[in-house]
Amino acid sequence: MSALTAFDGTQVSAIAEEVFAALIDGEPGHLYLTAPTSPSDLVDPLYAWVDMHADVSGRVLLSVDTGTAHELARALLRMGAEEPVEDEDLVDAFGEVANVVGGNLKALLPVQGTLTLPRVSATPPSDEGTTLVDRIPLAWRGRSFDISIWQL
């Protein structure tokens, strides 16, 4: 059994909820487990991920609609609701969320290893040679927010 398979959806969602409460919302309750949806249901998707390299290599991939990523950036950067989000701020903010969630999950591995810098793209990373370990369907303020764990 891979160390990555030890992550369960409850554990991953709890970490994500703590990250959102601390960094984004200032209080718990805005990010929660929801009914599974298909990643293809995302309209104008945006992806952010970090890779973990140790005894076992894995990836933490966040998947949202671009509109959700803009709202996340506004919340993280304490911007006004109508304030435009520059592309650089969008990439930095969404990448930071992936980095913090990935870093917290990496801390649970028996061997810490390294974490890559976050990547953000409108296309998901290649899944060639990877195995989906788990997909956790969440909602943030009613918007779809998926976290998937991949073994590399």
C-alpha cells in the first residue's frame, strides 16, 4: 500500500477546511464536502497543483471554475467583491492555496521529501503514468472545488 492511499477524503477535506478557515474565510464552514460531480462539469476550468517527491511521489490537484478562482483570489488578497483580479494575482493566489493544502498533506507522509512550486493552468497536468488515488468533491461558498490526489 502506498503512503498516498492512507489519505482519506475526510482527512483531506479537514485539512482543506482548516486552510480555508485560516487563510481565506477567517472562520470555518465555507468549505465543505458535497456530492460528487464530474471534473468535466467545470465551466472554464482552472487547475493548480503541487507535486510531492519522497519514497512515494504524488500530486495534489485543485480543480475549479475560473470564476471561483477569481473569488478565491479576492478573498485571499482581501480585495473588494467587484475589484478586478489581475492574471498574476490569480495565479499567485490559487497557486498558494494548492501549495498550502499540498504542504499540509505532505506533512502527514512518513518521509517528508520535497514539494514542487505550485503550477496553475487552464489545462490539467498530464495523467500519463499516474494513478488517481482519491478525488474529494468539495464546495466553497456553494461553488465546486475538487481536490484530487494522484500517485506519480
